[in-house]
Amino acid sequence: MDVNVVNHPLVATRLSVLRDKETGDPEFRSTLDELTSLLVYEASRDLPVRVGEIHTPVSPAEGYQLDSPPLLVPVLRAGLGMADAARRLIPESTMGFVGLARDEETFEPRAYMESLPEDLSGSRAIVLDPMVATGGSLLHSCRLLADRGCEDIMIVCVLAAPEGIDRLAESGLPLTMVTASVDDGLNENAYIVPGLGDAGDRLFGAI
Ligand code: PRP
Ligand code: URA
């Protein structure tokens, strides 16, 4: 699996704000929104475009349109914190949803909702979730997409643990990843170290 770790000063500074335990929830939300724009910009670099003729006030010129815009798939809850920024950047996109909560004993995801097009053959998807820890949640989400025929799945996350990357890479699914950092690993609670804590709780509160 191709993993693109975005090396950019603006990504590094915003990631530091997210990691800092002194960052309050409102600033966490706005900073995740900013960071998502930077990551989706990178993730969309190779989207195919259609070329046609447009007319400037002065002359004809080459114009571009996205050819088959991607399906954006935020993984609830925490992925919702990335959805607005991704949609702003690619307004031509459509959006589907997967709802998962990780069981804090087995660390496996429990699915509670999905809303996805039935047929995704020949299409591409950008899956949004700030955290890839064991990789179980992303594996479940990406399988749903691949089972519907999606042939090109880009994962956009803030942090990925090596354990999660290995699990996704071994799945054989058509995956690539854009991330702000590959962290050191997981602790005994399957939290990413150094990580940023519980992304869903910092965005929406502990429930
Ligand atoms: C978090 C996170 C990922 C998942 C990562 O969600 O947003 O979806 O855990 O862990 P994994 O790689 O080990 O599966 P969580 O299940 O805590 O739900 P939330 O987004 O509702 O807080
Ligand atoms: N989910 C989170 O929100 N953070 C982690 O470090 C691992 C899973």
C-alpha cells in the first residue's frame, strides 16, 4: 500500500496543535478542519480531469473539470470532523457514511450504520477518519466499498500506527493512504502513541 506522509510546515504546525493536550475542543475542531484541507489537497492531486474549451472574456482557453468526482466517506463519529473541509475542497463530490464504534475490550469495530451507494463499480472513494490505530475500523469501511465494486480507495487520516498500516496493506484491497504522520505504535489500550488521544471525544465530547 502506498503511504504518503505529507511533509509540510503547515501540516506539522497544525498537527502539533491537535496533539497538544492543552488545546481546547473548539480549537481542536477548527484545526482538524484546516489540516483536512491540506491533506485532501494532497490526496486529490492525481484525480483525473476532463479537458474542454471555455471562453475567457478575451479568448478561447483550455478548461478543466473533474472526471468522475470521488465519493467522500467520513467514518462516524470522528471522520465527521473532516467532512466539511473535504466537501469544501471537492464540491463536485458525493458523500456516503459509515458508523462504527470500537469495542474497547476487543478493539474491533462495531458497525451501527452505513449509507453508501449500492454500485460503486469503476469509482473512486476518499475515506476520512483522523485515526488509524489497529486498522480494524478502516478495514471494515474499505471492505464495504470494495464489496460494492470500488476500485480505488484513498484513506485520508491524521495519524496512522504501523500496526494499522500493516493490517490494511495485507488486506489486498485497492488502498492508498495520505497521512500527516506515522506514529510510533499502539499502547496496551490500542491507543496511538504519541497520538492525540481520543479524536471522537475531543471533537464531540465523551458519551
Ligand atoms: C476511533 C477512530 C477510528 C478508530 C480507530 O473511533 O476515529 O475510527 O477509533 O481505531 P482502529 O484503527 O483500532 O479501529 P471510535 O471507534 O473510538 O469511535 P468515535 O469516532 O465515535 O469516537
Ligand atoms: N481512536 C482514537 O480516537 N485514538 C486512538 O489513539 C486510537 C483510536
